[in-house]
Amino acid sequence: MQSKLTCFWKDSSAIKKYRTCVSLHSHTSHSKEKLTFISKFAGRSPLLHWALTTYAKRAYTRGEITVDFAKAYWTPPLSPLSAFRLERDQIEQKLELNAMVSLTDHDNIEAPRQLRILREAADVPVSVEWTAPYGEAVLHVGVHNIDAAQAERIMADLAEYTANPEKGHLRDLFEMLDEDPGVLIVLNHPMWDLAGIGKARHLGGLHDFLGDVGDFVHAFELSGVRSWEENRSVLELAEKWNRVVISGGDRHGAEPNAILNLTNARTFAEFVNEVRQDRMSHVLFMAQYSHALTLRMFEFLVDTIREYPDRPEGSRIWDERVFHPDSRGVVRSLADMWTKPPSFVTAFFALVRVLDVPFVQNALRTAFARPESEMGFSNEDGEEASVTWARSRVLRSSPTRTTRLTAWPTPAANLKPSRENENSPS
């Protein structure tokens, strides 16, 4: 079993050995994204906390709706076809390789189902990012290349578990998915505490989860929107559980996936076999991953609030893509419920839109640039990182619960850490 990591900006020649590049895990307008991260961020930002509190008091006084971030959600700006073309074009135009694109909206397969009727996207796999509650923890599982004929039934089964999680039923679902040799099961951003229960409790739940169903998880994801420090810990987790690592861009905006997979497979099913049976994976980090994560998140926000005139009417402006229950509990877009956005929102977005100016973008990228010593993937001899595990290190079915990562030296430990460790929108 071997996983290789390559930085395209350091070794552009590595792609010459391959004919195909795979983009995994990106989102379209069919994803419903929670807004709870705003309230969490407000807890660390006195200015935002003051603005939200002031607005809530004013709304209550006027008898208007007060914002409940737990009930609100937003949808990414790109349509399925736009998202598919964005990912395909990065691969075909920048890397000059054949492209495979697997779109994974949250608990929804409408995007690939719509795309498969088009000639240019007929080979898009039916894939999903499944929300899998497990005790206190919440985990995201990428399920790629579901049999189209069985997809509706499978999605119903997965949705039933998400709504009413029973641990005993979870293993049955994973076993059912694993029975299809064409399906690829990936644990997305496994170290991310999605439930907000704290690092120690999340890790405990994660290891229990892997003890229960880890036999059926084929790979762990290195995420394009998580810090290098967190991705390093995923490498250690993969070594502990004897798994390959795989790419996952987790794109929500208009920046194409920052992490991809190289392969010589001609079909997605062949790529799945390469990961599942041959246990081989070559992960390619694109140049955008080397940019400061904080700046990338602001650029993502610019993508989110930008106007998209090519979108259908009613989804072109940012507040047409944000939803909240009205006074009767009916979910409507913010654009339908107010005459104009609050002044502090307008002012903040005006400031953020300055990042859309190329000169400002270039200046900030220079200012936020990280030294090579803080963003390295090479070993002490300067060679490309190659991560290989022995089968006997940890049994796949190990039920042992641990709340901290293995302390023994690992190949991941030879990779240089990044100073950034910030959250990003899910």
C-alpha cells in the first residue's frame, strides 16, 4: 500500500507519468450549507458579536424576525454544470490530462443525476457527501460512484439513518455500500470536529466509528480547505488505521479544487479499483493550496456574495441564496423577507469585495505568503514525500478507543508543518 504526495508548484513533471486526473468532493447549488459557523465566529469576534446583537434587539423591538443560525442555510453559487466545467477545465487546461469529476453535495444526488443527461457529462458518477451522526460526533462520508439504478433506494436508506441514527444499522449500511466493487467510500476531513464537541471527544468518537465500520472505509481524505497541520494529522490517522489517503477539494465557491488525484485509469470504476484493491493513491496539491488559508477563505466569501447573472432568476444575488424560516415557519430566501440587507452587512460586504480587485489580491497574497519552510511536503533529503505503511502496524478492525494520535515516529512526521490551523465553512 502506498500514498504519494506531490506539490505541482514544486514538481510539475510528476504529472507526465499519468493520463488522468480526478477531482473528488466539490459542491453545487444543490447543497444546503449550515450557517452555525457565523455564531461560532461571533463568539471570537467582539465587533461581529456587537453587530449581530444590535440587529437582533432592533428586529425584536420592531416585531421582525430574529435570525436563528441553526435554522438558516445557504446554497453554493455554482450550478451543477458550472461546477463540473470548473473542475474539468482546471484539469484539461492547466494539467492537460483527461478529467474525471465527482460532485458530492450534502445528502443530495440531484447534481450528478442532472448532469448525466448531457453528453459532455454523461460519465459523471452518482456521488454524495453523506452526513453520518455517530454518538456525539458528526462525520462526513464521501460515497462515490453509486449504481444509478439503485441510487434512489440507497439515498433513502442513508437519509433514514441521518434522521434516526442507530449504531447497529450503520454497519449494515456500510456493508451494503461496500458490496458494490465500483463504489468508493472516503472518510472526508476526518479530524474536523463538525459537531463542535471538542477535540478530545471528537477523536474518541472518530476512533469508535472506525472501530465499528472502518473495515468498509477505503480511504481518508486530505482536504483542500483544511490546514496543512490538520492534513498532517490525517496522514498519522491513516497510518494508524492502515488506510491510503486520497484527495478531496471540498470546493464551495469558484476556486477549483486545490487537491486532486493522479491516475492512469481510463474510467472512474478503474480508479476505484486502484484505490480499493491496489491500495495506491497519488495526491496532487495545486498551487492554490499553498496560499494562506485565511486569504483563501475571504476569497471564497467573495465568490459566495458575487452576483451570477447566468444563474436562473431568483438565485443570482447572494441573499437569494440564503434561506431562513419566516414568522409562519415557511423557509424563504432573505431577499423575499427584507427590503434590503442590514447596513452593517452591506458595509462588511463592500469591504470584502475589495478582494475582487486583482491588484489587491496579488498584494495580499504576497503579504500573507508563507515561507517554504512552513509549507513543505519533502523529507529531510529534499525528495518527494512518499508515504508507505506496513500492514501489521494496526489491524483495520481494531476497536481500541484512543483520544490522542499515535506517538510513534511516522512518515508524516517528516513533513514540515504549517502554522495555520483555521476553520473554514462546510
